[in-house]
Amino acid sequence: EDLMRSVSWISWWLFCGEKWLRLEFEMEIGFISGNLFGYQKGLHELQDEYFCNHRIVSIKPRTCRSVHLCMEISSSNDTSVESDIDDTLAVSEEQVEMRRNLAIISHADAGKTTLTEKLLLYGGAIQQAGAVRARRSAGTVSDWMSIEKERGISITSTVLSFEYSNKHINILDTPGHQDFSEDTYRTLAAADNVIMLVDAAKGLETQTRKLFEVTQMRKLPTLTFINKLDRPALSPYELCDQIEQEFHIKTTPIVWPIGDGEQFKGVYELSTGLVHLFNRTDRRKKAEENVLHIETDANQVQKEIGDRLFAQLQEDIMILEEMAHPFDREEFLRGDLTPIFFGSAMSTFGVELLLNRFLEMSQAPASRELLDGSIVKPTHEEFTGFVFKLQANMDPKHRDRIAYVRVISGKFTKGMRVNHSRMKNGKQIALSRPQKLFGSDRVVIEDAYPGDVVGLNNPGAFVIGDTLYTGNQRVRFPGIPSFSPELFAYLRNPQPSQRKNFLKGLGQLLEEGAVQMLRARSDEGSEDPILAAVGQLQFEVVQQRLREEYNVESQLEVIPYSIARWVNSWEALDSCGRIFNCFYAKDRWNQPVLLFKNEWNLNSLLEDHPHLQLAPWAFPPSDE
């Protein structure tokens, strides 16, 4: 008899001894009870396997296509269970030195995603680059969500890794749009180096200024790539002056442009005297460069670029030799100096120079400060890391949720048990399916080192800012707070039959932290939730993703508030009596939040109740 069948993932929690196991089965489900019996039989076989061997690698029950151990949470301190996990977690200086990571920041439309693709092209990670807005291209690796492809903008941070010149490089591509700057700020917490992208025609823009302030606050070494020289541009002197005057740092040109727009002929490399000539070729492939020396090949250089540009180049060289700041790596690593590069990411020109010099100048994974002020070095004998990003539905078919963990110290190994900064002492998590991330693609890995980013299945145990660590000494890195939202709206579900999917989808999307969810103080979960965002586009993205990924329609009703402040406790809030001109709300952790329509209402409250502690953000509570 022919039976209709479908493929589905089924999650199952088992309590075995003192351990909780979360298992996922990919099943063929038919419309007869025999399949259900086979599924139950598979579970019994799995339990027998667990009790016999203490540890499951994989098992395929009769009606299961695949099964994997997604997460193991143990409340036992028993370490007698046999394991093939490597107990040696310390790493050498050589292993740390092999790694580099960087975040790319810019204003929207400065060419950030295009630069990321071209770095991957030179790193051999992809064979052909695709610009975000190019209709005939194959599309970008970093902008993998359908909404990113449709709108031609990056709305979420992406991790991309590749090998180049005996180094393992992790690129953290960030959104440029101001509505998604919170995701960028979190990603900068995981970065050791930064490339700041500047549009040569526009100079410094609002979002670039804001992001650079964060890099200065974190003292991140920053390289500057001035992009789009194949279009009409500002004077390179003016661009350098803007950076020095606004950011109060030194600039050191590493290369200097020869012309711009239609007259863009290439760049001059100051330290070597080499002239890299620009040839317009297929933008999706590596640039073809003709390299000449300014002295030994002077006649050929003059012939290639023309008399006017050759005379201008000679004058520029004299000025730069007298006036330019020399490159000082110590100043660069302190964030007091930025090397300047010029080129065109779209035309793939100047990108290889940038990549090679980045490896020479940048720092290896750096030491980090803990919440108590102590320092953790990458060579610390225990593993430490923190969650800086969550992403839902990287694989919409399986409704997966991934936590991005930046490894700070020690060696990460598949299956290792770690402590969680918000869990009680003694409770551990076994990380059984760590993944290497490349845009939306993932591969299970065996180990990772400081500077690497690991993707972990997240069944709800992780939030942004969580610290994971091994050893008996409690470790906690400074948390990553959420931005104070400025826009608020009820999100309504017009289809009551879809309420379950509506709440499930909304919960998973909000875990990413791009938008926050609040509820009225009296709401126990039955009323419409309140979305709180920094920008309007965030609302639109949530609605579109609910529609595309969960098949749920939604409606927004904006409410007239523009300021949110968290209160330290409900007791402190209630002690003030009735407060007027504000809205009582609570966040997902049941922490009190007050919404105000304007600054005047907020200031009035502070004048009437100066003892009340208000904050523009809050951290997740500990379970201790």
C-alpha cells in the first residue's frame, strides 16, 4: 500500500540519571501507527546505547533518517564518565599568532559587503564575487538572507573564515544601516582589528563617525580603506584631514591614489616606490595589475598615466615624504594612528594590497579583561569565550537557532563540557555539535582556537553576553547591553489560528536581540506584545521574516513613546507611588521598564524621585 510520507525534525528531551539530553530526529512520518512504534522503538534503542556506553556519537533508528545529540546539560560533578575529549586546553603562542580577525565598519552603501566579498576572493574562499545590487551576479556570500538580497543592504552580522598566507582569518561583516547598528556594536565586542571603509566622494558620514567612536572606546587598531576611487572623489588630502580633525588621531598613507573617476590610474605604494596601475576588468574576478617602480621605470610610468598625473604624483611624493606621519605599529595598536589605503572594492583594485598589509600590521587575538578587572590571555590554560550574537533560522527547514561564540582563551574541542556564567555552579553544558560558520553555510568542527568564532546550537540556553568557561574558577566577561529603544509598537496577530506559530516565531527572532519585546505590567502573556526598536526598518524586517520564515501575518500599531528606562527593581518602583505620564512595562526577564513620551516627562520623574535608579539598558539576570 502506498503511504503519503513527510520529513520532519522532532526534538526530544530525555532525563537519564542526572543528565538532560536534547535530541533531534529527522523522521519519515506516515499515517499509520507502525511508524510511531518505530519511532518509540528508536528512542528505547537510543536510551540503551546511552546507558551502555555513556556517550552517543550517532545512531539511526529504523524509521529515523538521522539523529544527533544537540545539547547535554549536567548537574553532576562526576568526572568518572569515560570520554575521548582532549583534556589539554592550553594553546601555544604560535597557534594564537596564526589567527587574525577583523570587523568591517562603514556607513550604508560605502561598499562594505563588496569589500568583504573581494577579500574572500583573494583568500580563495570563493571563486567569483557578487555585488549586493548586481542582478546578474550569483549573489554575495555574506548577505544570505532573502530580505538582504531584495533590499540590497546588510541587516545582520556575518562570520566568514578563510586561510591566506599561512594565517587563519575571520571576517566579521557588519550591517551599515543605522537601524541595525546594535548588531554592529555587539560584533565589535568580538573583534581584535577593524577596517573602516570610507566613500571617497562623501568622506566621513554619520554612521561611520558613530562606529569609529566605539572602536576608539574599545581601543581597537583600525585600518582605513578609502573606497570608490574609480568614481569622482574628494582630494586625498581633504579625506585624511577629515579623519585627523574629527577623530583626533594620526593618519599614515600606505598607498596614494593617482587620479580619480575616469582618470583613476592606480596607486603609489610609499614604502616600496611601486606604482600599481589600474586596469578595468571583470569586476567579479581578481584585478589585473601592472606594477612598475617609480624610479627605475619612470618613463614607462609617465607613459601609462600621462604627463599631468605624473607631475602631480611627483609633487605628492615630495609632500608626503615631508609631511606624512611615519607608521608606528605601537601607536596603531593603541588606536592612536590609522594607516590609509585607497582603491576600488567594486573593481577589485587595492584589495590585495590591503589584505597583505593587514596581515603585517594587525594584532593576533588579544587578552581580554574580565568583569572583576583581571586579565585573561589567549594562552590561558582554560577555555573561555562569550556569546556575541544569536541567529534564528539559518536553515529555515529545521527552525535552528545558532549562538555565535568568540573563543578568548584555551582550546575549544567538540563535546567539551563548559560552565555557563548565568547558571548555578556545578551545572555544565556539553557542546556536542560546534560548527564553523561561513555566511549561512556550516560545517561541524573538532576544535577551535582563540580568535575563532564557533556556532553552537541554541535550545534557549544562551543569550547575548553569556560567558562560557572551563575550570573551577568562575569567569565572567563584561556583558553586552541592549540599546535603549526609541520606537514602540504593538505587534498584533490578525489570525488567531496562527497564534502558536506567531509566538514561536516572534520569540525566536527576538532572541537575536535586534528588536526587544516588552509587555504591559499586568500582561501575563495573553495580550499583544510591544516591540521596541531603534529604527523603523527593524519593525519591517521582523514582519517580513515572520511572513517568510513562519508563514504568519502581523500588524503594527505604533504607540506614542520615545524613551525607555529600566528600573533596578519592582520594589523600588512601587515605593514611588503612582507615577504619571509614563507607561509601566516589563521585559522578557520580567524586569521593570518605564516608557516616556519625551525628555520632559523623564526629567520630571527624576526630580520628584531622585533616589530612583534608571538605566537605558539592562542585562539578563543570573539564575543564582
